[in-house]
Amino acid sequence: MKIRIAIQKSGRLNEDSLKILKDCGISIDNGKDQLKASARNFPMEVFYLRNGDIPQYLRDGVVDIAIIGENVLIEKGADIEFVEKLGFSKCKVSLAIPKSVNYNSVKDFEGKRIATSYPNTVRNYLEENDVKADLHVISGSVEIAPNIGLADAICDIVSSGSTLFKNNLKEVEVMLKSEAVLAVSPKISDERKEILTRMQFRIQSVLQARQSKYVLMNAPNDKLDSILKLLPGMRSPTVLPLAEAGWSSVHTVINKDRFWEVIDELKQSGAEGILVCPIEKMVL
């Protein structure tokens, strides 16, 4: 029995998906241009599919799980649940208009023409705001639509905003924020749910490690109490005596979002020789 996972067959999401599987210790036998591959050391088959097709494969039970953008799931698979947010491939789905056009509120889209590859997302957003507009559904690049007179505005994925800038557009409404998620087929069997549970444990360990740094430092014993009060940790910091009298070695884990703030406070409190190490896996 193998669990069947779908990932995007090309692009950034493909690379990030394969990386998290690798970090979970899952080795994929993947030849060039293969549409399906097996893992050597985990009961898994990988299906390489077009991103927009994945929700239907999940719905039909052809695959059991998938790494997919939350934005695609909202647009084409609102009935499909996900069990993990994966922290990569982050983006926004936004409304944008020409830079030269003044903007006041979402009401400005009343009666306007909007080009998009996300008609359901746009329609739901406009309905929530009691706005009626004409939607032009386009597959592929929509940024050119206002420049050729096809639409007054667009709805599209925004990552860095550079594509909008190049096409003389500006982002005016963020409809949703998205990242890669682990989605699950409503038809997954109990046997494959057990494999999914094992896989989730590995993913959570990897994600926790990505958010953390292992920190070692030397601390004078007379300042140890004040230093320990600054330190978050999985349970509590590890304190070991140094060969030099009056000093201790302190080991802990710090969340990367607070890392520099905590380091600055530690230095001010007397910590020295601070060493920072990446964490490969973190099992709680």
C-alpha cells in the first residue's frame, strides 16, 4: 500500500515540494519527464500534474494528497480540505489597476471589466462587497489586458510585484494570502491515512526546524539568571559548567522571527561567544 501524492510538474512549487520531501527523508526516483515516480524508502508514489488539474484528481480519489497552492484550492477545490500549511510559495491574489487611475475603494470596480484566471475568487470577493463587474476569464498572463483595452483591471497572483510594475499596474486590493498546503482527498482510505499521519509527523519536524535556530553561548554565573529569563526554549535552556570557574555554557532554541532581537538582549546582558547553528529536524 502506497500513498499517492500530486505535486506541480514544473516551476517553483515543484522545486519546493521536492525539497520538503527530501528534507523529510523521502528519496524519489525521478527520471527526466516522468509523470509518475516512486519513493525508494517510503510507501509513496509521486504524480507530476498541472497545478490547476490537481483539485479534480483529489476529488476523484486518483491521488490521496497533494502539495498545492492554497489559492488554487480556493479557486478550484473549495470542497477539499488541507491538513498542513507548508510555509513556502507564499503569494497574494490581488486586484490591480493602471497606475494612472485613481483608486478609492473596492466600489470603484462597479461595472468595470476585470481580466482574471481566478473567476470564482473574484466573484466571491465582489459579492461580499456588493459590487458587480464583468469578468473576462483568461488562461495565462493577464497583466497585458488593460494595456490592450481588453479590461479595466486584473486579478492575479502577486509575489514581488515586479510583473505589475513592468506592466504599469498597481495593486489596490488583496483578496487573499496564499501559501503551499498539504491537501487531502475526501476519498483517502484508512490505510493511507495512517501513512499520511507518519508523513505529517516528518513535515512538522522539518517545518519546526526551519523556524528555529540552535544557539550556544558563554555566560558569567553572576549574570546567568538575567540571561536565562531572556531565553525561550523547547522546555528550558541547558546550562553546563565551563572549565573556567564562574562561567557556564548555555544552549537553547530561538525562533528565527525573534532571533536578532533576542541576540541583542543577550549581548547587553553579558552573554559572550554566541554560536548560532541551523537545525535539520526538530521533534517535539
